[in-house]
Amino acid sequence: MSGIVDIARDPLVWRTARFVMRPLGPEDTPEILALFGDPGVVEFMDIDPLANLDEAREVVDWARTRRAMGDGVRWSIRPAQDGPLIGTCGFNTLETNRGRRGEIAYDLARAHWGRGVMAEVLPPLVAFGFGDLALHRLEAFVTVGNDRSARLLERHGFTCEGVRREHAHWKGRYWDQLVYSRLATSPAANPRRVVDAAPRSDGVTLSALTVDDAPAVLDLYRAAAAGPGGLARTPQEMDLAHVAGFLKTASERGVTLGAWSAAGELCAEIHAARMGPAQFAHVLADLTVAVRPGWQGRGLGSCLFRALFGQAATLTPRIERIELTAREGAADAIRLYERLGFRRDGRLEGRVRLPDGTTEADITMGLLLPANGD
């Protein structure tokens, strides 16, 4: 489709393989109450959880007024067979006088997070903006901390332009917001460099990561740190700057790989970087691997390690040794490393302080790579 539609008068009903989108109407009010009554759904939004039908009616009336004025449009998202409302999407604002731009927004019921809904809905929404509405620029404002939304936009060709500090005020405080944009002249998206590996029946693919993947990696690491076994850092000790730092280092001086589910979720990551001094340039160190709790026990760790070995063998100067440390109490992890060929080099007594105040040793381990691929 091409040209400019009439926001106020055209039906504006569209479908994907699994979902149907219709402009919000009065009949949606009870389900809008259920959707926006969930504190998790509105955590990063400029509204408190809705408490009654009158508040839900105000949301629907706002959307209908925006559409009637030609200033925006909001669709319900429902299963293709007209099931219950599971989210909304649309354009909060449309500017067609002094520029041609629109602000994209979306939300989703918590039960449908991580199921690829927005990965299916966002591309045709973008196409509608650039095609049917003839917009030149699409933008989105993401509240800092909403990492799921940030990584969704980045996977679909949006660029983070920066942070508007304390840009918005709601729920009794100021909020920083990330500004994302995509132009009609932008590439559709930056394709990931897929790493060759044996195909998996669960649809997981491996790709090289970059600093642009920092929001997705941060979300993964916080989940892994809060899960069984944890990581060296607590979730509170992790932020975008820390993650972007190690991704940049590993991208430039080593290997960083991610495992992506078919729904677009980053379910595991591994990275290691070449040591700085010339006499250690043949060594990859600071190796860290993280697997999302729901994906543990499915062989992703082994898969990532083997892919890392293959990528390391292609680096110049040649990598001859890979090393890591593991907390002595992480017995399952140590057994995995040993199965992969790592050997125990030593132990650093009392190096790790545990939550109960006691200490335990760190086990140093190393793997020598065969020369010339032998």
C-alpha cells in the first residue's frame, strides 16, 4: 500500500499471521481496565494502574479523540480468531504540518511477554507509518530501565539517539527517557552476523554481538544473576555502561556471542577478550557465560563454548589458550568446563565472599587450543 490514509474515516483494520488490530473503541473498555490495571504493564508508563471502568474509559476516549482529530491512532491487539485483547499499539502523536513524523507506542499483557507478539506486530506497524501515512521519521521514547522495549526497537532498525534526562514526571518522580528513531531512508535493520553452528531443534540461533545489543545483554545478565547459581555481580551491580564496556572490549579484542530464541529473546551469552600485554596476546581471558534461567539445562552453554572455540581459532594473532575462573561451589559449571577440555590450574583461597559472609575459593582453569586446527 502507498499514499496517505484518512486516520479518522478509514477502517484501519489490519492483520498479521496470528493477530488482528482494530482501532480502540468503547467495547474495549473492560479489557483495557484489565490490561492497564496490572502494575507490571504500566511500570514504565505515565499512568498509575487503572482502578475502575471510568479510568479505563478515559484511556479509550483519549485514543478515540486522537484518531478523530487525525493526531494519532491506537489499535487493540487480539488473536486472529478474535480472542481477548492482549495489548495495544499505535501512534501517540502524528505531525504532518512541520515535518512528517510519528511517535510509536505499544504495550502487552504480561502473560504474553516473550512470545514474539511485538516482533510480529511492529514490522507492519512501521510499514504503515512509512507507507500509508507517508511519514519520514518514526520515534519512540523508552523510559530508562525498560530494556525489553529498547532491545525490541533495536532489533527492528531503530537507533538510540541519546537520553533526555528527567524528561518526564509521573508517579511522583522524574524519569530519564531514551530517544529512539528510524527514518524512511534507514536500512530495514542491521542484520546479525550469524555464526555457523549445528542447527538446533528449538530454533535457537547464534550470532556475534555488538555494543548495540547491550540492553538485551543487560536484561539477560540481570535475570541470570537473580537465578539459581547467580553471577559474580548482583543485578543491582549491573548497568548499561558495564555491559557496553565488556561487549566493546570483547568485540574488538576477542569473541562475544549470543543465543537468540525464535521469538527474539536473548537466552544466553558468552564473551572473552585477548589480554593486553604482547606476551599474553595469545590468551583469551575474562571469560563469562550467562544463560537465562528458563533456558538452563538445554545445552546452550556447551553450544556457546564450542562456537567460541571455533571463533577463537580464526583470530589473528592466533589464540592458543583460553582461561576462566569458577567459584568452587559451582560444581555443575566446573564439570561442564572439564567436559569441554578445561583443566584446573589452581585455586585462589578465600577469594569469593558469599552472601552468608563466608568465603570460598575461586578455581582457575585453562584450555589449550590445538595448533593449526589439529
